[in-house]
Amino acid sequence: EAEAYVKAREKFGEAVKLQQDNDVLDTWFSSGLWPFSIMGWPHDTDKASSDFARFYAERGSSCLETGYDILFFWVARMVMLGAELTDSAEPPFDTVYMHGL
């Protein structure tokens, strides 16, 4: 924050005021939540008929298609956050189809 003020004052003068938006979910972090958060997690994970149970918890033959440029930034986070937050040792997909942009 201090560094941001220094840069802003250099460019816009001493009277500059900065305010951080409180309603921001980091893109890289939120991408890791996507595979299970859109399916009712954390509320509907125990219901057998829930989307989470049908499409996330009972996975095993799913494929993620992605570009090579976000392989680490998004795909790795999906795997790591999925394992940590859903108490599952299984990744959200078993195949990653990577293509050129």
C-alpha cells in the first residue's frame, strides 16, 4: 500500500487519495474455486442429487480443455484447491487437453 501511494503521489501530486475496493476476488484465486463452487459447494455437497455429487464428486473420466499459457496459473490451482477444500484426493479431471492459442 505504501508503494502504491509513493507512485500515485509522484504521478498525481500529494493530494491524491487511494481507496481499495473491498469487493474483489482475485482472478487467479477464483479460477481455482470454479470447478466446484459453481456446483453448490460448500452447501450442497452431501446431497446425492446435487450437481456437486453428480459432476464433481463422482468424477473419473472428465477432460479439461485449456491453452498452454494458463496451464500452471489456473489448472494447478483447480487441482490444489479442489483437493484441499473438497476433502478429495482426486483431481477434478483426469485429462488435460492442452492446445496452442
